[in-house]
Amino acid sequence: MALHDWTIADLETWDKRIQEVAASFGLTPYPVDFRVYDYEQMLDVHAYHMPFRYSHWSFGKTYDVQKTLKHFELTSLAYEMVVNTNPAQAFCWRDNSLPLHVLVMAHVYGHSDFFANNVWFRTLTNARGALELFRAHADEIAAYCEDPSIPFARMEALMDAGHALMFHRPRILGRRRETPEQQRARLVRSRHAEPGEWDHLKPREQRQKPPLELDRVPLEPDEDLLRFLAEFAPLQDWERRVLEIIAKESDYFTPNIATKTMNEGWATYWHDRIFHSLPDRPAEFDVEYADKMSGVVLPGGMRMNPYHIGWHIWRDIYRRWEDPDREERDNWGRTGGQGLAKLFEVRDTENDASFISNYLTDELIAELKLFRYQWARDADGQSVYRVLDVPDPEGYEKIRRAAVMQVGHNLFPLLRILDANYYHDRTLVLEHVHDGRDLKVFEPELPIRDVRTILREKGELSGEVLISETGEVLKHILTIWKNPIVLRTHYDGTALALRCDREGRIAIEIG
């Protein structure tokens, strides 16, 4: 049998068998609309992350980079892509062999089942209306771009800023954004300024409630940067609408970020079980399957491979609840035979951070030989990597925490807006909520003592020392806010403030 000699009828036959096996396991995916795309069509859909979307130079850049890498065989083209719609849209590479198509289709049904059931996707996205939403946004952005009264340079700068900020958003699922009026009413109702604990130790007649600052903007720290700027920045109506569109699309893509490891691991786990349960599977399918599967779940190099970590965690969950060992039965009361029920419970309720925190066990860390390392320089200035923790009683929790910090929203620093008029000149004050990782403030990275020395000797950072990625984010915010910005953070254990004036000049204040 020539494995690359397949027809659409062959794919339809295997698709029907895959659906039957998936249903027998209890999976409940959206119906899937499969499409077979050629090389350039696959590059296109991967660049835009959707079948169609508004135009932006970053999508073209992604397309060109991937095409160049593929041309020189520096990367492989993805075998498939599936988007969260109902019915789900799945795009398969035309050059896949028949057994690889079977693997891919089973993988797609795993993804679609995850889309249909996980709480992040059900809360933040409307799968049935997603395609129409993106089409409407594309038409609206195109109309703005064609409007002669709208400067193209301003449109491009605004979209660049929106893309830079679109995932700096609240991390609490389902939290609805209140209007200032709703927020003010809630604070008054709840008497937000109840006496503090120390006040309760005073006689009742001496207790005082701090005054409510009901004219402050924002009334409470605001983590939704893009929507706050769209609401309060001095913008024209079309500018406000562009930011609202980007913020709305961030709602759609946020679940993908929050559950990347879970989602890819879930699809990998189920394509493996479905493939090996397919009736009348030719023996020659297994050879290519084994080759491709070994590549999919290969441990990552410098970063965790979500397919590898996710697949192993899902397998371990099933084993521990389906066939627990004596210790698990005695200590945790597991009776066995509950593997599928536990898988579906975790699928429905977790995100990557909680998934890894709760289910990447010490035993699994040891089995996978995970360790924690740090980039450093040796005495000759060469790049080296220093091992910090290995799988031992002292290292398990540090390794698990390091894994959590590489997934979901932890990929982005948490910034929140404290005040929009702090110095009565519309200065926007932001705070970086420090989680143990410093922002990338300087390029190259400098200890705080060197920063102090340069500021003392020169009065400013210039020449060989540059403000790094954090400064670029401030400039994107300035594009929208148009007034001074202050970002408070901690760097190398010291309080630090970055000040960006109306011309985009950035100054450092220590202490």
C-alpha cells in the first residue's frame, strides 16, 4: 500500500472510524469541518491564527519567517491546525501521508473536545459565532484603513500598541468589567473602607472609617490595560473602536494561552488512545505512527515541550485514578476504575498553572528528569548554563514552580493601573506586580549597583546601555495615552520607577 496514495474517500472512511472510537471513550467534541491545504495555505492560516482576520504587518512577518525557515529546512511545517469554532475548522497539510492524516484527525478531535468542555473556552469564547465575529472585525478594520481621513501611520501605530498590550489583562476567569458608575455604587454599598484590624482594637466610639475616594480614576487597580486605555485615553471614536476590537479578539485567544499545555497534552493523549483502538488498522500504519509520535512528545530543549509535559501528566492522572497503587488507595482513598471520570473533571475545570501545580507530582518530575537552570557567564564572558535544582526532596517544589512560571498568563508580566492623574497632569501610574522575576529593563542586564554608578557619573543611561523591552512597552502605552507614564517595579531587590514623558524619553528613578 502506498501511504501517500490517499483519496478524500479514504479520509472520510477513517474520519468515521475515529468519530466512533472517540464517542466510545466519552469524548464530546464539536463537529469538525476538515480541509486539506497546500504548503502556502497552511503557512497563511498559521500566520493569522484564523481562516481570515484583519491585516497587520506582524502576520505577514510571521508568514515570511516561517516560509524562509521551511525553505532552508530549519523547521517543519505543522501537520494541522484547528480553531475553536462550532463546527470546528481543521486544516490538514496536503503532503501528510494517510497514517499521518489518521493521527492528525484523531488529534483534532481531542482539541475540539477540549474546546467544547474546558471552562476557559466556554466562558471567554462563543465558538458558534467566532467566524462571523472575526469577519466583521476584518471588514471594519479594512474600512478604517481605506478611509482617507484616517492617517495610515496613526492606524498602524495604534494597532502595534494594541497588539503589544492585548494580553495584559485580568487573570481571574469570568470577571466582568464594571463601568465607573457600577464600581462606585458597589464600593458605596459594601462600604469598602471598613475599619482595619487595628481599628477594631479601639473603643467603638473612636473607630473611624477612612474616606472613600469616589473621584479617583481608576477607583481600584485595573489590570485590563487595553480596555482602560480605550475608555479613558484622549482618543477619537475610530481609535477607541480599534482598541475595542483588539481587546475583544484577545478574549478569544486568551484560553489558548491559558491552557496550551493541557490542550496539546489532551489532544496527544487522545490521538494515541484513539489510534491504537482503531479497528482494521493496517500494520504499516504503526511504523510511521511510532516515528511521528516520538517526534511530537520529544522533550523540549531550552523550553518545555507542551505536548511532552501535557501527555505525561494526563497519562499519570489516568493511571493514578484508574489503577492506584497501595499507597494511593490507603492514603487518598482511591478505589480505582475512575480514570476517565477524573480526566474529564480536570479537562473541564483547570488551566495550565493549576494543572501543573496540582498534577505534576514529585514522582513524575523524577521520572521525566526535570531540572531548573539559569543562564550565566563564565570568567571569559562565554554563555553558560548553571543547574540550580534537580529532582530531589529540596528541588521538587522549585522545579514545579519554575514550570508554572513558564505557562499561561505567567508568560506576561502582571501590570495594573493605579492612577490616571497622579500629578494632576494626566500622568498614568502603573505598577508591576512582582512575582520574583524582574522585568527586562536594561540591555544588557545590569546589577542595580552598576545602574547607580552610571546615573551618578553621567546623570542618565546612554550609549552602550539601553532601556530594554519594558521601555518599548511604555512607548506603546504612550502612543495611546499621549501623556506622561510612570511604571513602578522592583529590580535586583530595589524599588525602581521608569518615567516616560510626552516625547517618549525614558528616565530611571531608584528608590
